[in-house]
Amino acid sequence: LVVRSAGFSDGNVAEFYFNGQQVQVSTGRGINILPLRADGTPQRLESFDTCKAGAEELVAFLDALPAGTHVVIAARDEATGNLTDEARAAIEACGGSLIGNLTYRGAYALIGEKGGTALAERVLPEGAGYAMASAHLQIEADVSAASKPKCPARVAYPPVSGWMSNGQFELDEGCRY
């Protein structure tokens, strides 16, 4: 995993890389959070415009994640204007011990664990370039078909949303065909 962050003056990016490939997501100004599934694959990116607002939503989002969830966090453009103490505490609860050092248009990158510590973290002030954090995750997941129940064969709307993992399509509903 690699995450790269830059404030407005230094490149204005929040980028996420998984297994050497850039995750194609649309990031926004403020704090961008990419939670990982139990098998280590990326979930849906959430962006919080903490320059003007968004701190309460950020806190609610991180509070709702289960303990042990790995999160990848990057600041883009300007993230401190409305980054409240509660929002900083929510990021600290994911291992972000340096979030208190983030300054106006600075860069911040974190790979952490909800209720745990940072696997990698970096913060830089405006004008210092990109902040980059990288980590290798050891994932242990049960991927046997027997561990998942069969999906109901007769449903009005069959489960078709999910993600690719180790060459298998994993359904969001947690079942198999």
C-alpha cells in the first residue's frame, strides 16, 4: 500500500496505490479516506471537505468503522480550515499520531488501523513537497467457498455488486453462487 498527499502549492493530490497499481478514485479537497476490506482490497473512497465543513461527517464515518479496519488517509489541497479537535481525535484513533502537526495546505498521509497504530505516517508543511506513506499488509482471510452461504436463488434483485479479490468476484452480500 502506498498513499501520496500534497497540498495546493505542492501538487494538489491525494493518490492511493494497491499492489503497485493506482486506485482509480476521484479525491476531493480536505481529508480523503479509503478503508480496506478484511482481505485488504480497497472499499469506496470517502472525501470530507474539512477546509470549509465536513468534520462532523468525517467523525461519524470513522466512528462507524469496525475496530481493526485498516484505513488509508490523504489530505489534498487544504484540509485544516475546519478540521476540528473531534476530527483529529477520530484520525488519532486510527493511529494518526502526527495529524496534530498538519498545517495550512500541508501534506498528510496515513496507513493505519481503527483502534490500533499507524503502519506508516508522514506530514509535511506547505512548500515541502509530497508526503508519502507505504506499508505492506499481511492479510489472513478465509476465502474458501464453504465459508460463505449460497445466495437465495429466487430473489427480486439478485446480488450483483462486489469486488475482485484473488481472481474471484466477492459479493457485497457475503454469499456465493
